[in-house]
Amino acid sequence: MVKRALKWLYPGIGIKRWLILAAAGLLLIAIGGGLLWGWQLLNFIEGRLLVALYVLAGKSYPRAISSGLLFFILGLVCVSYGVRGAVRAMIRVFLPEQEEQLVDLLYERNLLARAPRLVVIGGGTGMPVLLRGLKELTSNLTAIVTVADDGGSSGRLRGELGILPPGDIRNCLTALATTEPLLEQLFQHRFNSGSGLDGHSFGNLFIAAMSEITGDFEAAVKESSKVLAVRGRVLPVTLDNVMLCAELADGSTVCGESNITAAQAVVKRVFTVPAEISPLPEALAAIEEADAIVLGPGSLYTSVIPNLLVPGITEAIAASRARKIYVCNVMTQPGETTGYTAADHLKAILDHSRPDLLDCVLVNTAPIDPEILARYEAEGAAAVSVDTEALKQLGVSVAIGDIISQEDFVRHDSQRLARAVFRLALRSTLRQGGRRFKKRYLIRMKDVEL
């Protein structure tokens, strides 16, 4: 222990001078305190040595009060500069590019760590949009992701290596990443050529390799989170190998998440094979501790509902005291949800779980550009109509707002959606926590207005 402590005094570290300055400051504070309290030994030293300075200056000597305060204030200054210098020396090593933003960095991380605990459940491409915005508002963030994907790069790795599909996990990891943008781009890079590599993303291959190294998919996800400096955490909903199947409106059955999407047929219900699978214990614990639980956004039958089919997940959500929010999709999907209103989306979720699962539905009410809408309608998709009264009859409150971005496509806007969800979570937290939460989060209220 002593040897380890002495390493701080090694030459060349650039921290020794600041530690000595801080130690000297503590000594000065002790002397100043002693003088103020009238310690005899310090008064004797003061009377013999310090009074000479006043005599030489031709001033009367005010005894312990002035000199005590002088020593005390000088000590505080030395300690402040010493600690500041030591911290900056360490910041230059670990965060060289953020040295000038040290105070802002510490303030931001401290505030994010005290924000409400949010759990987001889903998958696909919609979930990362929400996560990318939420990571700017809270670091108490858990993404619980479906592992039923069997298409593309994920499906090939699943079939060839026998691992869980990493694609949706990778998307969530990169959405929550706080590391260099280049590293995030690297994880999302998809090979366009090469025997065996064509179609694979680097992030999927990285997680697959990490799974073989650690021997465990969950550990691979955790190690990948460290590489990307993820704010929050990403958890698979289960570690069991599961296949998603759907019973279609015509009575036929389709198995495989990619086949369900490709069928473009109306879905009656979805189920898993096998039916008896085990939820990840950490996912259940996160749901239990959450201040707010969010379902979606994402494909209704292939991204959101599959998580609720894992035994124990629905029960954990229902038992939680958190506010349960469903973020409804903006557009329907050809076949799968053709003609669905917001209430139809919600009813499908409740039919696959339980009638009292959710408290609130967040829907978009901003008008969509007619030209963009026409392109969607040509492909068999349409804007999800918001039937507020039907939603309320299902026992939920309805939150509305402009939460989309419109360029070439209609998508949820990451920042607007995150602020809307955070505002709903914050209201629930304030209601449950009273004054303690109000003092803690009041500073954020101005950041969550729609």
C-alpha cells in the first residue's frame, strides 16, 4: 500500500508539485485554525516571529485574529490550486481533448447520473433513434433488446456460429456510444465485397469474435460497451436461442423474423419457438428499479412485441411502479400493420401481454408533407391515424406532440422524441418522489419542453 502511494511521487508524472502545494495548504489551514482557536504553542511562535513583521511595517499587531485568518485563507488558496492542478494533470492524460471543458464535463456527468432511471424495450431501427437522444438527458439508461432477428448479417452469423443475432444489439450500442465518431462509424461499417465478408458489418463481427473469446454473449456485449464508452447499458432480453413465428390472418403460419416481414401479410398474432425461454436476470432487475419504462418505437410484431413474449418480462413490467409508456409508430408497415390506427397498435401489444400493462401512449400529431406521404402510399404504407378516444378506452392517457423529422423519409426526431419521453418520465418521477426529486431534477425542466 505504501509503495503504491509513493508512486505518485515518481519524477515526470507532473502531479507531484500539485500534491505538495495541496499538502502545504492543509498545513497552513491547520496553523490558521490553531491561531484562531488560541493554541498556546502557535501563539508563542506568532508572538516571537510574526510580530516582527508588523513592527517593521510600522503597524500595530492585531494578534491571532488577523494572522489566523491570513493563514487560513492562504491555505484554502493553496489547496484549491493544488487540487485543481492535480485534476487537470490527470485530465490531460485520460481526456486530453476535453481539458478545457473540465468543469462542464464534471457537471454534466454528475447531473446525468442523478437523472431518472429509464428502461427502453424494443429493437430494430426505431429504438436507436430514441436512445441517441436519451443519452444526452440521462446516464441511468438500460436498453433491453430482442434477439429474434434472423435476417442479413445477424442471421448468417446466427446460423454459422450459433450465437445470438448481434445486429439490433450493435445498433443500440452505437446509439449510446460516447467515444470518437470514427469508432462508431467503424462499428456500423458494412463490407460490400470480399468472399464471406460481403454484407457483414464490422460491429457484428466484433461482437461475434468477442463471444468466442469470452465464451458468453452477455459478456461480449458488456466488453463491447466498454470499447464504445456506452452511456448506460445494453442487455439482450434473453440468452436463449429463440425463433419468432406469426399466425397470419389467413390462418397460415410463418416462422423467422425476416420471413414475417417479407410476407407483407396481416398478422393475427406472434409467438416464439420454443415458448419456454428464460429472461435475462439483469433485465428483470432493471425493470424493477426503473422510474419509467418505454416500449418502442419499432416494428410492432417483430421488434416490440417479441420482448413481451419472454416469460417474466410482462409480469415484471406490470409489477413495476414505473410509468409505462408506448411510443407509437408514425407510419404503418405494408401488410404487417396495414390500416392500423394508434389504438390498433396498442391493442396488439395488450393482446400479447395484459390489458393493464401501459399507462401512456405517445403519438405524433404533426402533419406530414403530402409529397412524402404520396411516396409511402405508393409502397402500401400510410400515416398512423391518432384515434384519441379509442386509445383512452383502452385505459391509457394520450401524450401528443411534433416528434418527427421529415426529409426524404418520415422518422422520429431523436431530440424531440427523447425530450418528450423524458418529460413524461420526469413528471412521473416528481409525482412519486416529492420534494427530493423536485430539487434534484428541477434544473432539467427547461430542457424537456416540446
